[in-house]
Amino acid sequence: MANLNVPKIDNRYDNYIGGEWKQSAHGGSCENRNPANHDDLIGVFPESTSEDALAAIQAARAAFDGWRLTPAPKRAEILFRAAQLIVERKEQFARDMTREMGKVLDETRGDVQEAIDMTYFLAGEGRRMYGQTAPSELPDKFAMSLRQPLGVCSIITPWNFPMAIPSWKIIPALVCGNTVVFKPSELTPLSAHNFVRVLEEAGVPRGVVNMVTGGPVIGELLTTHQDVAVVSFTGSTAVGRQVNQNAAPYFKKVHLEMGGKNCIMVMDDANLELALEGCLWGGFGTTGQRCTAASRVIVHDKVHDQFVERFVARAKALRVGDGLDPQTQVGPSISQKQLEKVMSYVRIGQDEGARIACGGNRLTDGSYGRGNFHQPTVFVDVKPHMRIAKEEIFGPVVSVLRCGSLDEAIQIGNDVIYGLSASIYTQDINRAFRAMREMYTGIFYVNAPTIGAEVHLPFGGTKATGNGHREAGTAALDVFSEWKSVYVDFSGKLQRAQIDNNPTALTP
Ligand code: NAD
């Protein structure tokens, strides 16, 4: 049975290894503070060492045989219970999440809901996880393929979807019969803790899920250790590249979901009001801190000026503040470092010759001074070659570019190293389908912003956003299982494939 002992004293939290909540063996601890109010200390979490990560890997390795031999429908029953527990605690989890990473309550409720949806959806695979049967080319021979788990999966996640993204990885890993070592972002350990606690309470056996909190040091061990079979990483492209390089010599299966520089194309026949709504939500939702954020808006010349005037007016009116305040529409940046990155790109954009149409400054007055707040910022006169049009900023900054045609919009849209999400606003079905076919991204929307993925479809990107895998949907099963092809010959004699099925041999 899992150990349900109290995992924390006051606001001091533990790692979860082999079914025990424990402090780091020799590591220190790090504070988790509210990005909307630095005076608000949320908790103190272990700054784990390699020793802790090793113990977690060993616990996951030891639990693997028991878990993989548990029938998949039974594994799924535990996961269904976990989904139900998250439903019951949704509001508290959402509040914890807003406090630790700043996005507004509606959005953190959505994040938790995504974890619920994903858990229900993928637990359903416990009774499906279909393989194939195929006719054999030889008589009295049966052919089939089935999915097998791989072993220990290292799950490394970012801070911007602190419960949804872990669920996208951990739940398919578990339903397929793998065991897990989970390293959440050091910036959002509380949501990770909430999620793991639910798995424990739902009855996931000891050692099947382990969690160690901390930074790159343990991340590196989790990507190189011989007992790790799969590395599933979501984060920046720079770190993803490092993870890929570290894991390559060991031939691990590596699944990477990385950065984005997504665009919304607004055509001259677009429903402009709808496009404005979409660009505001796509650009400034989650304070622009989504991998799918619409940080570029490419607007047709014929409606450009009108669009910009209305977009800027709406961006100026957005209410920035603490995400726990129901009036707030845009929360803080996650950290001082992220805020500084935003401010540095605002300077870069100006130096490159783009013009700030609104925003452009950090907010420091009154209670803003206690958090990482920045004005929603719109750049106009942006040219495709500028860094603000090419690089991921991950903050409340939108660049507006002009185009003279759909072809030009597509050309600009594709001219970045990333390929996660794109969208078009148009009333013309022909344009919509052409753009859908030509945009080299993993996700595409028509008359909707670049954000809004649903859990039952594949999620991921092309180029420097991903390495060919997808998560969510049943595509997630391809990351966390591998195929075994099985042939059963019941002819009672040696039959040689490709040789004994020669048609001439069948001639009486
Ligand atoms: P990050 O790359 O800084 O960190 C991601 C995770 O990697 C963290 O847990 C971090 O501790 C860990 N890490 C850092 N160095 C490591 C190393 N050497 N080895 C192993 N692990 C290491 O990213 P972040 O700031 O947490 O998140 C923001 C980034 O994530 C953005 O670029 C965003 O686009 C991307 N993201 C992508 C998707 C997607 O699905 N494509 C979704 C969400 C976020």
C-alpha cells in the first residue's frame, strides 16, 4: 500500500521516492514564491541531488515488473480514481497554481481540467491499447502486433502548464505499464506535488511514480542513467537540444516538445471582431507564456491600419494584476529572469526599428512593485527579419507584421525555426484550406487563435519545436510503448516466409 503519511510540515515539502515522502538526502532546499507578490512564500521544496535522483530511478526500476504485469484495465482503474480525486480538488489546485505561477484563475482551472480530461481519456486506453492482427502470407500461421512498455520514464516538465503537461506524460506512461521519475520545473513544484499526491491516494503502488524536485543537475542524471528507457521533455529548445545530446549516446527514446513562434494570419475578408478577440486571447492569454502563444499577427494591408487601431485599444484596456483577483486578465511573468527577458526584447525591438504602439514598460507602482508585472505590449512596423519576429519571447509582447497576400502571409508565417501552431482568420474556405496545407506546423486553426488544443488529438510541433513525436491523443501511446510483432505457426512444419509462399509452389 502507498504511504499516506503527511508529506509536509507547515510549508516544507518533500520528494516522493519508493512510496515515501522524504527530504533530499544531502541537498538543500529552495523557496517557491508567488510571482504576483514576492512576500508570499508558498513553500520550501527540496533542491535534490544526483543521489536523490538515483534513488528515484532505482525505485522506479524495482517497481517496473510488478506494474507492467498488472493488467492494463486494472492500471486504468487506479488512474480513473485519480481523475475523480482531481475533480474533487479542482478549485484548490487551481488556486495553488495561480499562487505559484501567476496565470489567472480561469486559466488555472482550465489547466487542472486538462489534467482531468487527459487522465480520463488515456485511462480509457487501459481497455483498448489496440494492436493489429493481420493475415499471414503462409497457411496455418497467425500474425499480430502488440504494444509493450519500455521501463523507467524520466518526465521533465516546464512551469507554464504545471499540472496539464505532467498529466500528458505521466498518465500515458503509466497506462502503458511503465514506471516514472518525474522532475517538475523548479518554479512550480506545488502543482506537481498536488498531482503526485493524488496518484498516491488513488492507489498507484509504491515506486511506480517518483518525484524529485530541483534543477538541471538532476535533470542530467535523468537523461543519461542506464536504467532510464524513455526521456519525455517539455521546455525550451536550448535545453531540449541539451537533453537530446545527453541521451543520444545511450540510444534512449527521447520525446521533445519545445519552443514556438506562432502566428495568426488576418486576411482582408476576416471577421475583424472575431480576429481581434482571437489575437488578444492568443497573444496575451497566460501573459503570453504559452508555447502556442500568438506572438506574431500577420495582417493583410487592406485591413492593417483598422486592425492595429482596434487591437491596440483593446490591449491597452487589459487589466494586469494578481491572477487570484477575478478582475485580472493578465497576470505576472513567472520570474524576475523571465521579466528581464521580456524587457530585453522590448529594447531589442526598438533598436531594430519597430515601433511600440502600446505598453513597453515594466509595472512597478503600488502592489505591482512586489511582483513581475509588465504592460501588454504591441509592436508595429515589424519586419519579418527582426529578432522580435523570429525568437520566442514568452511574455506579453505581440508583433504585428503586414502582408499583401495570403502567399506572403504563409511565407512570413513559415519563416521561423519553430513549427508549433498557426491560424488564419478568413471567410474564404479556399484560403483556409490552402493555409492549412501550407503552414508547416503541428497544429493549425481556422477562425480561432493559435491556442485551444483538446486532449484527444495529437499535440506537438515541427522543426525546432519537436523531434517527430506527438503527445496527447492516442499518439501518446507511441512515445510510451513499443511494438512487438508476434507470429504463431500452427502448421506443425517449417514454413519459410518469402520463400514457401512463392505462387509457383502453390500450383497443384
Ligand atoms: P526550460 O527549458 O528552462 O526547463 C524545462 C525543464 O527542463 C525544467 O524542469 C528544467 O529544470 C529542466 N532542465 C533544465 N536544464 C536541464 C538539463 N540540462 N537537463 C535536463 N533537464 C533540464 O523551460 P521552461 O522555462 O521551464 O519552460 C518554457 C519553455 O517551454 C518555452 O520555451 C516553451 O515554449 C516551452 N514549452 C513547450 C511546450 C510544447 O508542448 N511544445 C509546452 C509548454 C512549454
